[in-house]
Amino acid sequence: MTLRRPTRASSARDGSQLFWGHDGVEGRPEGRGRRGRTERGRVRVASPSSGYRKESGMASASNPQDPGDQRQAKRRRRGRALALNVGGEEFAASASTLTSNSHYFAALLSGDWAESGDEELYVDQDPEAFRVLLGYMRSGMVKVSAVDEKVLLLAEFLGVERLVSAAKIRWLVNLGRGPSLSGDCPDGDIVAAFDREYGGISEAIGAGFFRYFKEMNDKAQSEFAEIRFIGSPDGGRGRFSKVRLFIDREDPIENECCLVAAKNGLAAKGFEYIKSISNVLQLYSRRKHIHLQSRSDSVFMPSCMDLEARKKKVLHQLAFFLYNHEDELTTVIAPPEFSHDESVRSNPFGVAIIRPVHECWGDMHGFQYARDVNHVEANLHGLEGVNGDEVGTLKLFSRKLEGVSW
């Protein structure tokens, strides 16, 4: 069966149906007898009252099978092995594998094909590219190293939507350019941003950007943030922190929080410390879109180049250890992933308040002593349930997590 556009039909005044051939000229439908009456190239299928089989598939004298049986037959055919001839090479796949992954095959392998006796389809495309896509359709993942320009172009042509969307997300991250996007934006917004910037996969390949699907652009744009240390809101001296995220020179996004929450929040968003502008201002930056890097990992198995780049990434996290006046560890102010509250875990600038806590908690989770912290009240301001008067010593601990993906 050669792939072509489905036959179109319209209704005549007497209720019968008129068909147009695959070449766009009105005429007799393929595979039908000449029982219909021809008028100026049209084929008129007999109306329901004449007793001939109707196109709707309803039972009749010549088609005794009822619609329920026909639907079951279609489902059986869609689950059977289908022979494909792609560019001269033979492939075999179930119709359900093709239709569940490709809009093109979903439209093609429905309707007339489900009722026909054809078992083979001819696809005039590159067989090697199709081999890669068929492997993806079966497993749901594909190696980055196996994807080339032909695979992406064929995926776009066949409407393999999940792979195409993941490719655009990976591409935008590697390019590191274009509009800024928040970490909680849906995948559809990232795909739309890619389309606005580059016009689609075929346009991006035509513009010579394919290399950045494989590797990162070394001329990516940057986004900036700052931590400004201010006096505590009650007017006292201290190191209460205000975080400001500057994205494309828009109005900054501000968060007021303690030092631990400020630095952990920026680190979780992929920001790295650059320098201190003064004793109350620190500057941070990140590669544009780096915080979206893991979005395409469910489709593309990372390449060796990806893994090497991620090994170099180090996430620095901080925690406050609170000791009472008897020098006993009573509370740990830790990164949000240690919280049992999902609302805290989902907030990069949140903190987990762990109490009571074992003396070995820091060793168990890889935290090491950094320094003692002054201005206890200011640094603990706003932390619910934490009373600075009960704290004898406040210590800062840190840890490094290697090989992270933002």
C-alpha cells in the first residue's frame, strides 16, 4: 500500500456520497465496482435505500457485520505486525506502536486502511533515520549520539511530537540564547520559545545550528542575581538577606530570607558566585537556560559529552547548626529537600527545620563545618518556631554535590 492522501467524500442532494480520487479529480473510488452511476466524472454510491453497502459501515444485505464487530476487527488489525518498506528496506512494527507515537501514522492507519486487506506500507524516506525513530517508538528513549539531522527532520515530518519537543528543549538549553524562562514554566512554553526564536527544526538546521543539539554553545548569554545583606526588619544590625534575580533587565524578582535560604536557592537555580561588590552585596550569574537542562532527559539518553560536562558541575549547599547554651545541637536549618512538607520542598528559597536532630546528622549528609556566625537574631529572623534567645552558638556548615543537573 503506497502512502497517499485519504479520499475525500461529500454528500449529494439525494443522500448518496461523491468521491474525489487521490489526484484531486472527481471519480470512482479505488477498489470499487462500477455499480454507481457516473455523471461528469463523479461516482455516485447508491443511497441507503438501494441495499448496497453504505460508507458508514452500518450492517446491510451485502455487509452483514455489525458496527461493533467491525470495531473489534479494526482493533485486532492495529495490534498485528505491519510490514513497512522504507526507502527500499523492510521493517516490521505493530500499528499501535506507529499510531501512538506519530501523528502521521495515526492519521494514515485509520479509517480505510483498518478495513482493507493490505499488510504493507511504502514510506519514501531515509531507512537509517527511520530505524532510529522506530527504536525510539518502541523504547521511549534514544541516544543523543544516534540522532542526526535526518532523524530530526524525519521526526518533524512524521509528527513524532514527544521527541520533537524534547529536541527543541535540549537545543534551546545548549544554545543558551533567546528569551528567559522560569524553572517552573511548562514544556510547551519552552517549545514555543524555540519556535519563535528559530522557526522550527528544519529552519534551525538550515541556519547551521545543528552542532548545538549535540554540544553546548560556548558563547551563551548569562543571567544575573545578587544577594544584598541588609539590617533585620526590626531595625537591628545583622545579615538578613534580600535576593534579587535580574532576568533580561526586567524588574528584579525579590525574595527576603535568611542567608542559608538565599544561597541555597540561587545554587538550586544554577547560579554561581562571581564576586563581592561590597561587604553587603554579592553578585551571581548562570548560563541562560541551564536550569532547564534535565527537561529532555526522559527522551534523550545523555551522551558522553553530556556526562563529562555534568561531572564538572558542583552544587554548594549550606546549613545552619543551632547549639544551645550547653553546646548541644538542637536544630538544623537545612536545604528544602530535607523537609517532609511538599510546599517547602518545591520552593528553592525554602528551608527545612529539623528538630530534634542527632549529633551525627551533619556527617550522615556530608556537611562540614565552615565557620561560626555572628548576629544570631538577624540570621534567624522569620524562621517559624526558632527562638534566637535559646541559641548559644550558630554555626555554618556546607557540602558539595558533584555531577548535578539543574
